[in-house]
Amino acid sequence: MKAQNISHWLLGMALVLCSVHTHSLRRCLISVDRSLIEKSFPEIKRALQTNDTFPNVTILSTLENLKSIQPVDVCCVTSRLLTFYRDRVFKDHQETSPEVMRQISSIANSFLYMQKTLEQCQVHNQCHCSQEATNATRTIHDNYDQLEASSAALKSLGELDIFLAWIDENHQETSTA
């Protein structure tokens, strides 16, 4: 009888710890108002694709590179890709159309908001980066570095839908947050 009580107690503790762990991971998830981005992105993508001189090259290596990311690395990869877009892509892009530039700026502001949300996880050391996560983001940086900066920025902006779809898939639990 004692062994059965201990087994139930251990099972109960495992469930409590699992619940606490899941709750702590949820605090690291982000939300984004995709409606604004989805509304403006098709126009941006059309404008960008007309100027893309490397149609067979990808920066994000299609969604396959991102799909291999383990759940424990989602915070890390999201944070690193938001930083990549903020520090490199948005800065390197040279847009001549004021309307497209306004829409890109709006997306950049959304990315800043998402980064702010992830900062809490980083402060509490809940945003760990495995070697696989580091390798995945390094591949993206290497792909970017193979092109001239403005061409790479143009290509990366044209692939924003890949990154946004990945964010939706991995952060959907907080879509109402």
C-alpha cells in the first residue's frame, strides 16, 4: 500500500512539475497582430520580387531549416531572427517607394514589440540556445553574407512570410495575448 501511495505521489509531482515547466515556457511565447502584416505584405512582396535579381537563392533556406528547430529552442531562434531582421535586413534594405517603406517600417515596429516580449525570458534565463539553434541561425547569416547587403536584405524581406508562418506555428498558444 505504501509503494502505491509513493507511486501516486511521484506521478502527481511529475504532473505538477510538468505543468510548472509548461507554464514557464508559455511566458516566453510571443504574439503578433498578423492582420496588419498580412494586409500589407503581399504588396511589399510583389514590389520586392520585381527587384530580386537572385530568384533561385534563399536566405531562410525554406521552411525546412526552421521546421527542424526543437520546441526548447524556439525562444532562442525567434529572438535571434528578430535581431537579424532588426540589425541587418531592415538596416541594409534601400527602399525608394515611400509606401513600401512605411509598410516595412510598420513590420519592423512589430518585430521590436516581439523582441520586448522575449526580453523577459532572456532576463529569467528561460531562452536557452542549443548547438542546433546556433547552427540554424548561423546558416541563415551565412546565406545572407553570400550576397551583397542590399540584395540579401531584399531577398530576406521577400521571405518574411516564411519567418512569420514559423512564428505563427510556434507561438500560436498566445495568439490572444
